Amino acid sequence: MGWWGEADINAANVAMSATETSTTNSRVLGVTQ
């Protein structure tokens, strides 16, 4: 627990942030072009 639990949460947050960023960039590029 403890450290590993926090690491799992952080990894999930990073993955979600990366997904949201990629989606947003695709939408912006689609609108711009």
C-alpha cells in the first residue's frame, strides 16, 4: 500500500491527462484546418 497505491493513482492521472490533451489537440487542429 502507501507508495504503490499513490503511484497507481498518479499513473492513472497522467494517462487521463495525456488522453485529454491529445483529444483537445485533435479538435483544435480539426477546427483550425
